[in-house]
Amino acid sequence: MSNLTSNTKTNFQPFKLCAIALAIASSTAFADTPYEMTQAELEATEAQLIAEQPEIMGDVRDSIRTLDNDTVEAITANANSNPANVKRVEDIIDSDMWDDLFSERATEYTYDNFLKAVGKFPAFCGDYDDGRDAEAICRKSLATMFAHFAQETGGHDANSDLPEWKQGLVYVREMGLTEDSRGMYNSECNPAVWQGEAWPCGTFEDGSFKSYFGRGAKQLSYNYNYGPFSQAIYGDVNTLLDNPEKVADTWLNLASAVFFYLYPQPPKASMLHVIDGTWEPNASDIAAGREAGFGVTTLIINGGVECGGATEHQQSQNRIDYYKGLADYLGVPIPDDEVLGCANMEFFDEASSAALNIYWEQDWSWVAGNPQDGASFACKLVNYQTPYTAFLKGDYQRCVEDKFNVVVSQ
């Protein structure tokens, strides 16, 4: 069994934590008199900032859209009412193939749960209106995702009659941990730090914080991952922070993996945009060895542990082997020039074309004539995680209200 702890610590982690903490700590108290702003002014500024990069916002917004949960809950195998992307997946992988691919899986990973996870996110195995082959992209997405399942939650039994690429989804919770485990993956729960304030952790009856260890097919970990995932599923960060067990015991055990596949983590691209060609490496990416292919998806998942060395790390090699087996099973051609590993591949950085500005952060600009020592009374888009995303209505206003002494009127 691979070390799941090391595999999960990089999932959707915040970026530039030190810089953010320094900025927050150095913030000085504003004047006692609040600055009056209107909601219309805030919305106009927000719209202008987003309009400056419409293509980026459009691509990401389209890829992370969701279906309402009532419709998702009605999804079941072979139902005529299933969404189009679910039907595409059913045509590629039926329930018998699911059983064949994951015959040693934990009982929580049902075929219907898989279909619900797909249905929640219409862009996964969805259609394209620009000539791209949706079925081919879907098959490659499934092979990619399943290969990472085999590494993250696989049995890794070389002596089994089953090839290791067919040993995925064995574990639904991180090895050795239970829902009563204390003090695990909750160091950012302290409400005095911004992650704890933005994504407030649930507590046990004794007041101690719940543990956000790896759960589900992608072994989602930490409150700053559970909170955004909860927001995507329920429109509320607290649901899964208060009830993290849902990520193991319900269809969220597979939806969390689809969520991770679709969501960009600036300066890293989303795996979907790597696989479907939306992400186009720039000169800096190419110089750093970051070229579109399976290897970059490993860099996204666990680059800090597995990538960048002179030779392929064993975990990365496992993923390559699993991908080859699954690609053959699913009829996915692997081009001769596709980069499958991540040895000598440098981490994503701000010079990458994937470093998208999709989070709101305080604009520290000095504006002549403004009160409160020339405060900007504005937030700006940045390429590292903050509590405020450009894709959530009201987050720009929440950022301004959090960072400045303002009163907002209708």
C-alpha cells in the first residue's frame, strides 16, 4: 500500500500562505469612520475586473458548473432521464465493466454513485462546440482518473491474479483512520488563521476539531479542500466541514474526485484542461518540461513528492503503468510523443499559462484623495487561493468588506 498521507497533502492546497499571512498581519486599522459605498459600485468594479479576462473566466466557469442535487439524486443506471454526459459514460463503461475494473473495491463505491458523481458536473465527459471529439476526451479522462484511483486507493498487490491497474478503489478512508480519529489534518482549523476562519471546522462533542483526513476515491484532505467542495455540492461550506464522513459514505466519495479533476488550482491547471487541450503550455511551461499529457496530471496531484527528480519516482511509475493498462482497456490511443512521467518536470509557477487569476485578494494600491490613508477600497484578482473566488456571487463584496472599513448600501 502506498503512503496515502503523502499522496493527499497536495490536493487543492492554498498557495503563497506566507505571503497572505504577512499581508494580513501587516494590515493596519483603518479610520473609525467607515467609507460609504454602494452595492452597485462594487458590482460595477467586479464586472470590469472580470471582463478584462473573459476567455479565462468563461473556460473555467463552464468547466466547474454543477447540476442541482435533486436531479443528481435521481440518476441511476440506464434511466432515460439521465443527463447527456452520464449517458456518454454509460455507453463507455456499463455496470458489468465497472465490476470488472473495480472488483476489489470498497462497497461504498457503487456504479450508481459513480454515475451521480459524473452527473453533478456536466463538463465531465460533456460536449464541445468547437470540433473536439467529446467521446475520445471522455475515454482519456476516465483512463486518467482511474489510473490515479489505482495509485491513491489501490490494493497494490503484485502477487494478485488481478493486474494492479484493476485494483483501484479498495480504500474509502485513509488507512488506519476512522471517523473518531482525533487531531488529524486539522492544523488549519484554528479560527485565528485565515483558513480556519474561511472554512470553519466542525467539532466533536468535546469541542475538539473533526479530522479532515483522506476520504473517497481522491482521498480529499484538509478543511481548505472540504470547504470548497462543500460549496460546490451544497452551496454552503459548512455541510461537509460539519459532516466530513459524507465524503466517504455517499456518492460524494466519487464526486470529490471529479471535483478535483475539474477545478484548477492556480498556478496549476485543471486536469480536464490538460486532457482536453484547453490548457496550452507557454514557453515557460515548455522550458520547465510541462507539456500536455498524462505526466502533468501527476504533477498536479502529487508533484511535490513524485516529480522533478532525475529519474521517475516509483509512485509516478505506478501511475504510468496503470494508465497504460486502463488506456488499452478503454480504447485510448497513447501518442508516441506523449509525456507520461514527470521526472525532470518543474513545479507550476506564476510564469505558467495555468497561473489564472481567479481569486479575490485585497488591492493594496494607494489612491490619491481617498480617505483612510488612500485606501483603494477594492479587491483584485490573484492566482493563489484565498477565501474569495471570482465564481461565487457576492464574494467580491465580501472581500472588500473584510479588508476595508466600509459600509455598503443598496
